[in-house]
Amino acid sequence: MPESSPGDPNAAARSRISAEAVAAFRATHGRAPDGVWSAPGRVNLIGEHTDYNDGFVLPFALPHRIAAAAAARDDQILTVSTLGDDGRLQAADPMRIPDLSPDAVEGWAAYPAGVAWVLAGQGIDRGADIVLAGNVPSGAGLSSSHALECAVALALLGLAGRAEPDVAQLNEIARWVQHAENDFVGAPTGLLDQTASLRCTASHVLFLDVRSGHADQVPFDAAAAGLQILVIDTRTKHSHSESGYGERRKGTERAAALLGLKALRDIGSDALAASLAALPDELRPLVRHVVTENQRVLDVVELLRADRLAEIGPLLDASHTSMRDDYRISTPELDLAVEVARDNGALGARMTGGGFGGSAIALVRESDVDTIDAAVTKAYEDAGWRAPRTFVAVPSAGAGREPDTAGASQ
Ligand code: GLA
């Protein structure tokens, strides 16, 4: 059976995580935090590896979140602890914010440190105690690291007295988080994940034009059509820094440069053939993926707006094929999850996120959820692989400050 993952209303799970962060903060620091900020993980419905090509993406926020209970300090020291799945707190070494520099911090602490480093460049460097708790699966391609970074960024900004950010400020915070990720952590990722975490809203997918930063909230109510999005975490590890993510990115940037374009976004579907003809063989599949994927995002949005959600399946399938064969970022585990889901009735399925492991999503009839889940689990068992982790996900709320019900500042 898939784990149940309440959507919005998912208030109970959300306030539980917030309360856990507050309790862990009190246990660590012997006082209440000044506030709690939290941010969700995401799945991307479609629009993969288009973000760093100035293109279109269509993510939604997961109900899974990371909460940061935080209190200001006046000595420019940052302390961060995180509550593990086993209920134990793991503390990073205290860091002096003015001394932070890329490559100086290793492991998970590099994420909060990177955010503090970027914000210090914006004059926000007072210091803070932060305790993290959450339930975003890590290493699953569901953006747990961006959820962490966004929660920390909002916490540090909130402690500095900044008001709730408006859309323009959320875009700016997303760029800061990207700066932390690219230049401190060392992962050359785009803007999809942090923008999703910061700007998604419950019951909607976020149709984001990465070039302009403009986004439309497109209603997405699969249950109303008797459908669900089943997330299948292959539990195989991926690492963007070590994987071919950077290579793919460089390839697309080289192609754009050869074509004299700012980004591959500038190639419309009608100009694809001519563009491919002008490129060396090895770059053609990369370009074909990005251009066709942008078009698929537009097509899915058109179907959703026409209230034809049940018809997006073939576009999800085509996206997976394109990533498997052209972009070459799928894995046997992802391919098997997608194939078995489809063979057992899914209307469409694709890997989601950066690739090289992580999760797939499948659009399934509500009545087929358990059958598909069992079939994928069985197929993994037959292949001699660890069982996947599955859950049904509905579009949930984006990042923000938690209401002060969990005992913060009391
Ligand atoms: C990862 C990156 C994103 C995006 C996706 C692929 O999640 O962090 O910026 O490039 O891969 O769409």
C-alpha cells in the first residue's frame, strides 16, 4: 500500500513537523525559538532540464516539508542541528558567518551555510540558532535540499525583520538560493526547485516561465477526475554534482552558443529541424529534448486549462521517452517503474527531477493505485532490487512562516 500523504488540508502533518522542530529547539537551546518557517519538496509534473535553458516548468509542492525553528543571535554565529528519522539530533559545527567560504563546509551543513553565505552578501549576517525537522525524503529527487535551503532562507530573512515576501521578492530569494547551490554547494542546478518550493500553492501546478520569472497558478485537481499522482521513489541514489547533470547543462549551453542564441528557449517547435541541421551530431538529442519538452509543457497547460486533465498521459510518456533516449538521464530502475505502471493501467508516467535515480510519477486512476503499487514493488523484487517507496501526492502549499501555534516565542 502506498503511504498516505495528506495534501492541503495537511495541517496536522505540517503542524506536527513544526512542533517537532520547536521541541528539538527547546531541547537544544533551552528556550523557545523566535519563529518557525517551513518549505516543501516538489515533484515536477513536466518540463525537465528546461529551467537552465530559460524554458517552461510545471511543478507542484509536495505535502512533505522541512521546518526551521530559529532564533536570532547577535554574534554572527550560525548553529544548525537537524532531527534525523531516528529522532536523534545531529549538530553541525558552529560557523562564524563572516568566515564562510565555498568548499569550507562539508555534508548537509553546506546547504544552510550556503544560504547564510549568500544572505551575508546582502547584509544579513547577525547570526542564528536553527533546528530543522521534516519529512521530505532525501536523495529521492524530491528536492529535500531545496526545501531545507528555502526554509533556512525564510528563517534568516524573517529573523532580520523582513516582511512576508511578495512575488518579486520570492523570485529574488529563489535566485539567492540558486546562488548558494551553484557557488557554495557546487551543484550547477537551475531555478525549478527553489521557485517551486517558494511559489507553489495548494491545489495548483505552477506554470513558470523561467526566463521572465512570470508564473501562473494552474488548477490541478486530479481527484475530481478520479485520478491520482502516484510518486514512486526508486530509492536509488543520485548526485547532481557527481553525475552527468553538469555535462548535459554544458551541452545545451554550447548548442545555444553555436546557434547564436541566448538559450535553447529561443527555438520554437517549428524551427527545431533547421536548428538540429546546424548542430554537430552529439548535441542534437539534447536540443531535441529541450525544445520538445518546452512544447509538452505548453500542451499540458493547455489541456489542464481546458479541464482535460485525464488526457495529459501521452505527454508524460513522451517526456519520459525523450529523457531516456535523447537526454539519457533515466536509469533501469526509473524505466522499470514507468513501464510497469503503464502496463498496469497508468494513463502516463515519467521520471521527475534531475534524473540518474530518484523518483518517477504516474497518473493513475484512483481505483488502480494499489494494483500499480503492488505491481511495481513485485517487479523490483523480481529484479532483485530494494522495494521502492510510493505515495500519492496532491499539490500542497508553498513555503512560509508557520502560525505561532507550536510554542515558538512563548
Ligand atoms: C534538478 C535541478 C533543477 C532542474 C531539474 C531537471 O532538480 O535542481 O534545477 O534542472 O533537475 O528539470
